[in-house]
Amino acid sequence: MNDNVGAPGALVPPTRGPAPLSPDHEHAMRFYGPDIACDPVALYEEMRRHYGPVAPILLDGDIPAWFVLGYRELHHVSDRPEWFARDCRRWNMWDHIDDAWPLMPYVMWTPSVMFAEGAEHQRRAGAIGDALDATDRADLRTLCEQVSDGLIDHFAGDGEADLVSQYAHHIPAGVIARLYGLPRQEVPDLVRDILVSLDVTADAGQAHQRVQERMRRLVSERRAHPRDDIPSRLLLHPAGLTDDEVVIDLLVIMSAAQAPTGNWIGNTLRLMLMDDHFSLTLQGGRSSSGEALNEVLWKNTPTQNFIGRWAVQACDLGGRRIRRGDLLVLGMAAANADPRLNTGDLGIFGSNRAQMSFGHGEHGCPFPAPEVAEVIARTAVETLLDRLPDVRLGVSPDQLRWRPSVWMRGLYELPARYSPIVGRGRRRLG
């Protein structure tokens, strides 16, 4: 079955025009525009044929960068922070970037764990990992079920719902907010602000300010009265984090969990509803959901591409000469589709977890963040199948539309139909 339903497919040809800022990018491909994300599988295949495992690209405003789409090359870059580092202040293109540049949120330095390096990164990431790891997995699953059930209760009696806007996109922030120990009555408003703050709208800035202010109040409250929650664990951690460090890292955890995990849930539900291998076994959803989740990470991973790494020194990579300070964009989805990984094993997507969807190396998602994300996503999928066992697509598959982003892979909407359920509470299989 074609896994790119709804994508019309249009490749962006190599550029022609004014002299590029980097002579190595004379024949680079523009990695932006309305058609760039129409058919990512075809795009990455074409780039691989034309450029090899490392491609010269032009970001918005024709800013040069390198796109790492080979699996081995991406593994190499991720595994060597001493050569390819995270501190964006190394970038050799800052003289050509202004505050209005569309990708500024991805490259603007902040004193967060995202841009920390070396011992400082280990201190911050270690505290986050320990705070997450202290969450009991059984309690986490119960919490995920409660959040998922509460959302389903709102539309279970309607017989139809958009499983993206009414379900998948609300779950990660709702779970994380509860792990932060926020009162239940505050969670809906916080989730709405988080969703708005991560969207490209005029209200995004104000929504982000409200979320940040709520995190500041929360940290102040927990400093005075610690509890058994993530903010308190960060504040009490031996790493000695300051209040400002905890505030900004709480925001990083929330934003890093929201869009990727929400799209992971939505993309998995799409796969299970339209792929014959899964749709014929929805009654056994619990046995097939893990396979579907892993297949999505290989074929339609939520985080398609990531900015990035900056070259600490000049070096060679994939047949390209990388200059000191050059920006490298990590192509997770492209690396997952590298034909050099093709072993002929048709079951690779169900069991092999070597995909690059969570990154790799020192700056990959810190343990146990991938495990926590999987618990959230898997519980969300299984809870929906438990409650609505006859759920089916509400439109033909070719009507499903992907959001036109080269950075994230997610649907605008996922209309579904099912037998209405009167009353509240769980409806389990069997």
C-alpha cells in the first residue's frame, strides 16, 4: 500500500540564480517552499541519487547548509560532538540572519539543555533523565489512560471525531502537565496555550509567554513546597539546577514531547485504520499497536529533520568538504529510508528499533524520554481501540492531507466514524 496517500508529490529542482553565499552550494537544492514536503520519500530518493549521502541545501532566504541523509553519516555526526556540536553560536552565517528569519526558533541560542555541551550538557540532561526515570511506569500508563479516556468521553457519543485535533494532539501535553503536578482544572488552559505556542499564528508569542509564566510560578511553588513530581525532582537534584534552568528545561521537555508524540499517535492511528495488515486486526489492537508504532518511526517519523549540528572544525563528510561553522541539518526520515539498510527482511519495521527517530549520541533524546513517549503513544492508541473497537476512517484515504512541513510529519486531520457510545467510562474488548 502506498504510504504517502494525500501527498501530490513535487520535487524542488536545483537552484539557478544569484551567486550563493557558499561556493559549494552553487547547485544546491532549495529546502523550503510550498511543494518541498509534498512527497518526502520521493524527495529524499531524488536527493540521494543527485547528491549522495550529504547534500548541499539552501534554507529559507537561500542560507546554505548541509543535509545529512545517509544513515551511516548521520550516525557519525551524532556520535561525535567534538566535531559536530550543538552550540549554534558557532554558525558562520550569523551575519546573514535577522530576527525575522523563519527558522530563527530553531537556531536562536537559549541557556537550555538543547544547546548545552560537554559537562554542562551532561549535568542538565542527567537531571532530566533522572527526573523522568523516577516516574513509575505503571502509574504513567494509568495516567495516560485517564487523559485518553477523558478526551474520548467528549466525543464517544457523537459517532464521529477528528482523531488529530480532538485526541492525538491533546494527549502529550495533558500527560506532561499532570506529571508536572499541575492541578487538573489548570491543565485544559495550559494544553491550549501549548498547542497555540507551537503553531505559526499571531497568538503564538503571547501563548508562549503564558506557558513560561506558569512554569515560573510552578517552580517557585515547588521550591517552597516540593512534591513527588518532575519540577520538584529537578530542583532537588544533585546537579544543583537554578530556578531559571529548571523553568527553561521544563519548557524544553514540554515542547519536545508535544508535537513529536502527538503526531506519532496520529500517524499510527492513520496507519492502523488504512493499512490492510492492521485494519483487519483492529480487534487485536493491543498485539499490533507496538508494531504499528515502530513502523511509523521508520516510514513516517514525526520529526523528519532537525536543526542541527555546527562543525567545530573543517572536515570531510560523505564526500563533501564541510567548513568550520557550517550548519548540518540531520535528516532522520531520510536516514531511516537509506537503501543501504535494506536487508530484505520484511519484518524490519515491526521489530528493528535502530531507526534514528529519537536521534543518537550525546544529544539524542535522553533516557528514558523515548520510553516515556512510547508509553504515552501506545496507551493512547490502545485506549482508543478499546473504547471504539469498530472505529474506521471517515473519509477516503486520498482525502487525508499532510501538513506542508519539511520538519515535522503530521496530518491536518484524521476523520473517523464509529458506533456511538452512550454514557461515560471504559468499554473494553472481550
